[in-house]
Amino acid sequence: MAIEEDLSEWEIASTGKMISYGLGYLVINALVSLGGLFYFYEVEAGLPVFYVMLAIIIFAIWNMVNDPLLGYLTDRPLRWTPKYGLRAPWVVISAFPLLIFYVLIYVPPLGASAIMIFAWLIVMTCLFDTFFSIYNDHVYGGFTNQFPSEYERRRAFAIATLLMGIIMTAMGIIRLFIIQWGKPKHSRWLH
């Protein structure tokens, strides 16, 4: 049963705003996958499977504690809230470190000892997750405020789903032309 709502044109959020939220969801879904992390560290970085498994377990425990703690700490009004809003500053503050630590996850110090690579994996994934938690909480938290009607939420989510489907497929195809498995060129970055 559809809910009848009075939707005057001036009340409906713009398509541009819906597209920007869709791109925010794209970032969340593309980054959260951490696609191929286990394979990358085992095969490309040469980290023994036990260390990769242990690092992922430590990361999962960190994630379990980190998410509710950061949600609690950042989900309250601050000095900037009246001027910039509750959520937008946190999205901006966390977006760039989030992307930087995501890249650094895949740039371990190759040629280093297994313990050094193990420590790198733990630190980079935990730092990534710290900023990801802030970003994710505030993108999702702002969705209902930005799109208060059922019509707007459906339309915004349809746009987000369409963007994710097209762009993530393109990213998956483009990645095949960039990454040469078995030939990690990025090892020179941190030697």
C-alpha cells in the first residue's frame, strides 16, 4: 500500500543532491569490500596465511569496538553544527584520510620482515576503518534528514543503486588493465 504524500515541487530534493548521495554510497560500497585483501597479502606481499588471518581477526575486533565508540563521539552537536550541520563536516573530515589509508593498505613495505608487513596490515586497516566508520555513520545518518519523504528516499536510493552498478562495474574492468598480479611495482614506494 503506497503512502499518499503531498509532494510540491519545491519540497522535493534535487536530482543533483540525490546523485551526490549516490556517489557517497559508491565510496562506501567500493571501499568496504577490501577486495582481494587476503589474496594480496598472502600471494603478492608474501605474508604467511597465519599472520594474514590473525591481522584480519585483530581488525574485526577493532571494528567491533571502533564503530559504536566513534558513532557515540561524533553524533552530537558541536560548535560548528549551527553553521555547517551535524553530518557534513564529519563526512568532509573523514573522506580524505579514508581514501589515503585505503591506498596505503595495498602499499605494504615489500621486502620487509613478515612481522613488519603484519604490523602494517593491522595499522593501515584499523586506521582505514576509523575514518570509514565516521564517514559511513554520517552519510547513512544524514540520508533520512536530506530525503524526508518516502518518494525522495526511493528515488535517491534508485539513483545510488544505478550509480553503484555502473561505476563499480567500470572500476572492476579498469582494475584488470592496471594491476599486474605477480609483479608488484609499488614495492619501490616504501624502500
